[in-house]
Amino acid sequence: MIGLPTLPSNRRLDLKERLIDAASSLIEAHGLGSVKARPLAERAGCALGAIYTVFSDLDALIMAVSARTLTRLEAHLDKSEREDEASASPTEAARQKLVWLALAYLDFAFAHRASWRALFEHRLPEGRPVPDWLVADQARLFEKVEKVLQPLVPQLPGPERAILARSLFSAVHGLVLLGLEEKLGVMAFTTLRDEIVRIVSAMARGLEETRT
Amino acid sequence: MIGLPTLPSNRRLDLKERLIDAASSLIEAHGLGSVKARPLAERAGCALGAIYTVFSDLDALIMAVSARTLTRLEAHLDKSEREDEASASPTEAARQKLVWLALAYLDFAFAHRASWRALFEHRLPEGRPVPDWLVADQARLFEKVEKVLQPLVPQLPGPERAILARSLFSAVHGLVLLGLEEKLGVMAFTTLRDEIVRIVSAMARGLEETRT
DNA sequence: CTGACATATGAACAATGTTCATAGAGCTTC
DNA sequence: GAAGCTCTATGAACATTGTTCATATGTCAG
């Protein structure tokens, strides 16, 4: 066997990494359903049983992939926030930011379709709770919206704003989800973009009216 | 023998019905993942192999369940439309109808959680196309929204209105989907109701503004 | 009643996730 | 470097699934 002598813990981490990579590329190539133990072992260059020395089962591996995808998604959204511009008014700027955030979400989903879909498609066996760290990772997405939302509805109490943020996120998520859903005939990307602009703008305007 | 174009005797139709019932109740009780061949056969009171005399595979059976669920959903939404009231203006009435439609969607999803979820959770193996009749069944949902939408955006050309209807549906779908998503901590039903009212109203108002 | 066709059956197969007895790698001690 | 000890990696074996197919059973015309 070639390879430099590595400490056991390094080897473990390395294997973990390789398995996540293998699962990622399988998902991206043929969807969540193609994550099978034997192909995974082959791609990661390890024995079948080795998988279970670093992950308790395939679900745990898939959640590790999800965590990585969420990190990348967050980074992608952060990038979009930096593209600020001077705007007429603070509410105008906030509205603009909301739209950008939504478009960035669409871009990510489009560019990494299968991985993004796997995030929501994957379900744990009945009765098994989602780990707290994964829930927290997802909750951070809502917080991003919440921050941008602040100037639009300044009078709204914090908890209600959190709920509103979740709702806005959900609405955009629905647009992207069904827009890219092949079951319904995928929408043209530019059409989808326009629709997101239209709906998010409409929501933002509608929200402003209720401000007082 | 390829395909199953056998003559539909009464016994066959009966078995088909029983299998759909069995699958339905399994889904409602323990989710899509619990639809397994052997329990199905037992519940339907038939032999294992009998399943494959009326359905080409389990996916076909699940799609039959989906068709039934869609029919019920449609009926449920139609009921909500009849609850009309005299309103101040035509646009006011349309806005109200949109909200009712969305709330009816939420009610159905809440009352038949697992079946409703199965509608979107189920995925065919890669490369197998969704049958046209199922696509058509789903498309009818969009049409319902489209009809209600007409008075709100009368100047919009037909095709664009169809797209807008799909977008509105998608947004509401997203709200319901993530609102009932246990992965994220389910929202209280009344909160979710309020949020749907808020968001749909906001969208409707926002759309009206762009009318001219 | 008999033969010919149709239908139902469940044992057997293939694909899959997971386990575990075993082989072997790495480390310590002499 | 040999011997012993611990910890890891291995893949054959098992359990659970969807699906098939040779066979048993039913049906009905003549």
C-alpha cells in the first residue's frame, strides 16, 4: 500500500472526508437515491465495512453532506448581501436586498440542484430525531432573512419578525422548489427569476403598507 | 409478459381498490416509507405476487394513491370556493378568495398530512417519466388559482397569468410545507394560518399596485 | 367430466443496509 | 527483530426489501 504514514486520527478524518466527497458526487450525479453503500465504498477507496467505522449509518453520512451543503449555501448568500448599492430610501434598499437574497437562493439551487434538493428530500426513519446541530444550521438561513427584513417592518416585535422571516423564506423556497420540479415541467430559468422578483417585490410592498 | 393490459374483471378492480386503500392507510399511519410489498399484501388480503397482477410495481400503486389524494384535494378546494360573500369591490373579493383558497390548502395538508406529503415526497427512479395523467391532475391545481386571480390582474395576458398562478401556488405550498416540517419544529396551526393570511394578503396587495 | 386456458400463489432471486468474526497493522518491550 | 498486545479494516454473511416465475388452483366450453 502506498501512502505516507499517517496518525490513526488523521486517517479517520481523511476517510470521513472521502466518504462525504463520494456521497456528494453521487448525489450531484444521480440524486439522493443513488447513495448506496457499495458504490460509496468503491469511490472512497475503502472496504464496505469501513463506512460504519466513521458513520453510524448511511443517514448519518447524508446528514454530514447536508451540513456541508448548508455551509456552502450560507456562504453563497453572504456573498449576495455584499453586493449593496446606494438606494433612494431605506425601505427601498431593504426591498432590494430581499430580492437579491431570494435570487441568490435560486442561483444556488439551480447550480447545485441535486445537493440542494437532497437537503429537503432526505428523511430520517420514523422516530429518529434530527440532530440539534443540523436544525441549528437550517435555522441560520431564516436569520439571514430576518436581518434584511428589519427596516421593512421596524415596528414589528422581534418574535413576530422571526416568524415573518421564516414565512418569507418558505414562500421563496416554494417558488424555487416547484419551479425546478421536473414532475411539473421545469420553468425556464429566466422566467423563474422574473417570477421571484415579481413575487418578492409584491410581498415586500404589501408588507410595507401594513406598517403603521 | 410485458405490461399488464389484461381485461379488468370485477375481481381485479376490487383488488386494485383494496390495494390503494391499504397503501393509503399505511401512508397515513407511518409515511410513504412504510409502503412495503408484504404488509400491503397482508392488509389487502392477497398474495404477495397478486400486487403485480394489477400494478406494474409499487411506484405505480403509489401514483394511484396520489391520483386519489389529488382528487380529494381538488374537491376540498372547490368546497372553499363556494363560501363566497358579498364584498366591497371586485378586487377585494378576489383577494379574499385567494386567501380562502390558500387556507383551504393548508387545512387539507394539515388534516391529511402524510398523504399530502407523499404527493411531493415520492420520486420515480431516475429516467422514468411521470405519466401524463398525473401531470395533468397536478396542473389542475394551478388552474384553480388562475381563475381566482383573474379580477386581480385583469390586464395580464393569459400565459403570464398562468405563470403567476403557478407562482402563487408555489409560494403558499412553501409556507405550508415548511410550516408543517418537523425537521424545523412545526409551527402552531393558528400561527401558520395567520402567516398565510398575512403573506397572501401582502402578495395580493402588492400585485394590485402593479396593475396599471 | 375433461381439457384448455386464465389466474393466483409464494418460494426463490437480486439488490441493498448492516454486522461481526477474523486478519492484519501498528506499537511497546525486551 | 521477535513477541505480544491493542486497535482497526475487511468482506463474507445476514436481514429486509422489490420483483419474477414455475407451479397450483380455478373456470368454463363442449
